[in-house]
Amino acid sequence: MFDEMSQRNVVTWNSLISGYLLDGCPEKTLGLFLGMLREGSVPSAFGVSIALVGCSQLEDGELGVQVHGLSLKCGISSSVVVGTCLVDMYTKCWKLEEARRVFDWMQEKNVITWTAMVSGYAHNELPYEAMNLSREMQRLALKSNQCFFNMRNTGIAADVVTVTSVFRAIGVISALDVGKQVHALAFKIGCASNLYAQNGLVSMYEKCGSINNAKRAFLTMKERDLISWNSLIAGYSQHGYTEEVIELFEEMRRTRIQPDNATFTTVISACSRTGLIGRGFEYFNILRKRDPFETLSVELYTSVVDMLGRAGYVNEAEAFVNSMPIQPGHSVYKSLLSACKVHGNIEVGARLSNMFFEQYPHNGAAYVLLSNALSTQGSWEEVEGIWKLLQHRKVEKEPGYSSVE
């Protein structure tokens, strides 16, 4: 239908592009976005946001920088949605300085913006920065929650959007007691049965560590969507309930809701932590056979590599990486290099490091992981060579931090 249209506008393009992104096809998404530009259409904030999400999923920082430049040229970079997607894209593509620059430049931020930046620091193994920003967010979120209750006390009505946003903020700061109060309020104002509010409730409880309340909220839902299932499955996985993760996943498969890349990534990660390699590969193959043309996410491939590496199958993990139909991202290499260090496989580690160095010559993680693996084998001359190479290329190693509350 789209190909037969004589005239196309930005709305038409956005509909098609977003559809491919929702179907898990980021490469096709970006291809269509570039096609739209070639036809002379001026992108909207929504279209640019879709493209940035595609760049995040592919960890394509170079294209992400170009899309950022396009947003500035079109005057839409000040949108909170575009700004948040830029922060997420840069953190996923290991460009922390650019992400923080965008974050600090944004005049308007929401809970998702803050969460993207905090998660970005954690994703890039900078816990000190993540904790500092999280504390700042907590102060602002507590003020936000207090404003919410003040709003109620002055007689201003709250709606579903307000309650859902407050649930999200509470989940970030793990304020369980406040969350229970807002949950009771949701019943009082008549939005407790709304799907979006219920999804926020499940997510809030599991992030606050109250997995039983999360399950109870899930079971009371008359209608569930993909977010509902993914929230509870992720909660079980984060709390180490692998058996419950698998049971819930199997129950989900019996419904009309199809698991997506995120669902399979969570389930395979749970299998990885408990050594269920056969079950993990079974789920991976289910997704691959369900739609052979679907582009699987880098996170999904990383979970499989991590599963093999944890179990000591380092050579098999290397073969899996080499067979990937997409470019292995930073996280894939780091996962396998960590396995090489743990299991002392210097041969695979050296081959992998050379590939990593070519693609990410200024990322200190590869140098550190390889030198640690070599040191466990007593190969001190090789360790010295790695550190000389790191100094020659002027690569900065991120310092480690510890914190006591």
C-alpha cells in the first residue's frame, strides 16, 4: 500500500518506520528513515526519535551523531522526547561525555530522561556517577511526589497520566511506602483498573523489591499487554527467581501476546545465571525460527554469549560471535572477554581483543580485560605490552569507585 501511494507525507513515513521498529527491525527502520530524507521530507521530532532508538539498538554511534546533527538543523533537538532518545542513544553507544552534555543542556527533563542517564552510567560501569546522579534524582523525585500530594490536598484532580508518572518515579527511588499510598489513591480516583496505571504499578512494585505485590497486581489485571508480561518477568529475573521466570514465560506463550526481543533477552539471562544452557538455546532458537527475517537485538546476542561464557564454553561463544548476522556490539565483546579472563582462555582473548581494538581503539575496557586475563596466567611481558599500547594510543582507563551509604 505504501509503495503504491502517489503522495507521501511525514506522517505516512513515520507510520511505516515506527512499524518496522516495533517489529524489531532497526536496520530496516533506519533504511526507511534515510529514504524519507532522500525524498526531501522534513523529519518530525517523532521520526527523529524513532531513528535514534534504531541507532541505540544497533549501537551505531556514528549514524546517531548524524541524526543528532539533523535534529539541530531542523530545530527539534529541544524536544524532551528527542533529548531523552539522544541521551539513551549516546549511552548505548558508549559515548558518555556526549550523553551527559545533552543531558545537562536539556532545559526540560522527565523521569525517563533521568533514568536513561543513570542507567547509562551503570551500563558503562560507572557506578559512582550513577549513584551521585541517582541521589540528585531522588531529591527531585521526592519533591515531585510531595508536589503530587500537595496537589491532592488542594483539591486538584489527578489523572491516569499523573499517577503512572508518579509510579515510575517511585520505582526509581524504591520508595515502597509512598508507592502503596499512591496505589490506594489510584483506587480512590478510579484509575486502578486502567492498563497503563496497572503496568506502572507492577513495574513500581518489582523495582521496589516487593515481587509478591507485583505478582498480586499482575494477577488482578483483566487485560495485559506486552509491557505487563515483560515487567513481571524482568522482576522475577532481577530477584533471582529463574523457575518463576520460565513458568511465567511459558504461560505468556500460551496467550495471544508474542514475546519480543526484550522478553527473550530477560529469560535467556535468567537461564544463564543458573546454568540452564540447553533451555536458553531452546528459547533463542524459538525466536530465530519464529521469524527468520527479524533482526535480533545486540542485547539478545549478548545474553547468549554471556550464557556460554559463564558455563566455560569460551570457544563455542567465540564461534557464536563469529556467526552473528549483525556487527557484534561493545557489550558482546566485553562479555566474552570477561569469560576469557575467568576461565583463563588467553588464545580466544587475544583474537577477540584484536577485533575489539580495531573497532573500539579508545575503549579502555578491552585493554584491562585482556591484561587481567594474561596476568592470571603469569604472562607478565604480554601484560606490559598491553599497557604500553594503551599508553601509546592515549587511552584513558576509567577509575574504579566504591561507596558507603
